[in-house]
Amino acid sequence: MIDHFTLKVSDGAKSKAFYAAALRPLGYAVAMEFGSSCGLGVGGKPDLWLAEDPGSVRATHFALHTRHRKVVDDFYAAALAAGARDNGPPGIRKDYHPNYYAAFVLDPDGHNVEVVCHAPVRAVARKPARKRPAARARAKKRARR
Ligand SMILES: N[C@@H](CCC(=O)N[C@@H](CS)C(=O)NCC(=O)O)C(=O)O
């Protein structure tokens, strides 16, 4: 299991603002800061580190996991609003598997950031059909007899 990883970025402040906004729907926030580097995570434990190192930025790809498709949608909207470039709107990628629901954006350095949900959509439980008022009244009358 991955504990944390570090992404090289060309502008620490810019990437910090970007990731704080884009990953808010997943519950991420800035948890630690050291100079121009920072670590983001959920509940105060950083697992995504951003290290400012303009000379060695090489676009990479990583994916964060969620159990809810709505979080994928919210990530995509938040990332675009924070200045990301679109690299694939939320939807099923059936080439990966039938329930692979993901969205992709490019961060300020061109890193390909994905949020993915693998959970199948649960069938919505059907409510029993409501009886019409007249039918309800007749049923009550019968019950009183
Ligand atoms: N635009 C594509 C993006 C797909 C994508 O980036 N897939 C990942 C694998 S899950 C990939 O090919 N990453 C390699 C890379 O970014 O270099 C989509 O919307 O499906």
C-alpha cells in the first residue's frame, strides 16, 4: 500500500492552491508545509507531497480513489474551476473494466491527475406503489367491518 508520494512542481504556491481546491471534494487539505513544499491528505495525514523543483518536473500520471461517483464529478468540476486542463470528463472507461468511472485533468505542470471510482452503481430499491386515496378509504372501511 502506498503511504505517500512526491510530485515535482515548478511553482509550489500555485500547485498548492490548485491541489487544495481540486482535491477538496475528496476531503484533502494541506496538512504540512516545509518552505515551498507541502503535503496534502485527509484527516491531517499527508500522502501527496508537492516539492518545488522547476528543473526536474516531468509530467507523470497518478490516480486517487473514491467510493462515490459523485466525488469524481465534483473533483472534475473543482479542478477545472481551479485552472486545470481537461483530459477526460467523468464517465465509464469500459476498456479498463465495466465499473471504472473516472475523470482526468492536467495540473499546472501537465501532470495527468485522475480520480477513479470502481464501485458498481447499486440498484435503487423500489418503493412499494402508493394506494390511491379512494382505494385506501375502501380498505379502511373493509377493515372496520
Ligand atoms: N483522455 C483519456 C485519459 C486516459 C488516461 O490518461 N489513462 C491513464 C491510465 S488510467 C494513462 O494512460 N496514463 C498514462 C499517462 O498519462 O502518461 C480518457 O479520458 O480516458
